Amino acid sequence: MNCLPERLSISIGGHFGPSYSVELAGGLLTYRWSRPVQQFPPEWESSSEQIEPSDERWRAFRAALDRIDVWRWQPAYFEPVCDGTSWTAEIVYPDTAVRSHGSNCFPGPDDIAVSFAEQTKEDTFERFCRAVSTLVGRRFR
């Protein structure tokens, strides 16, 4: 099994809080983050860097995705709340893929939608964000 996906694009962020993204291109990941440092007038701090995870990190990432079964996620998770947290995940391997996104709602255990207010640190989506953090060796969420 190839440990490197054919496509990977993941992002999460909110209108008033930090945002993170990871994108695969040419075998390298581009990791970006931004966060507000001042609300009025708006001022943002941001950074972008290239990361080349080891094969071991790629294998651990794929194993984590398999454990939390991201392959069963629904295409969309939404809770009608303005100015909340939005996210996207597109990960494509030769044998499986996930394309999912949401706003203020996340995939939970057994693919049950979990609202932002109901999340816990052991929810499926939180575990997914930790797997992304481990892959890039940086904060993701």
C-alpha cells in the first residue's frame, strides 16, 4: 500500500479565530496558518511553509484515517450558525477517498453528526485533527 495519497487538501478555520490548511503538491505539504492579532481594525498574522513528512509519518497518518474510518464520512455536515468554524477534507488514495466539508458540525462516532457545542476531545473529528497535526508536526486546530 502506498503511504502517500494522490491528493490531499484539508482546511479548518473561523471568521474570528485561527485558520489552518494543508495541501499536497509534488510530494511536499504546504502548511498555512493565520490568526487574528487585533480585532479592530482587523489585523492578521500568517505563515506558510513546505513540509516533507517521513514515510513513517505518512504510514501513521493513513493508519489513523483507517482507525477513525474517515472513508465513511458524509459529504457535508452543517449546523445553521453564522460566523462559526468551517472545514474541508479531501484525501484520495488509489484504494479509497474521502471528500467532506462542514460548518459548525463535524463527523462524530459512527458517522453521526456532532455540533460544535457537543464536541469532545475524543470525537472522530478531533482525532482527525490530531492525526493531521502529527503528520505535519505543527498545530492544526
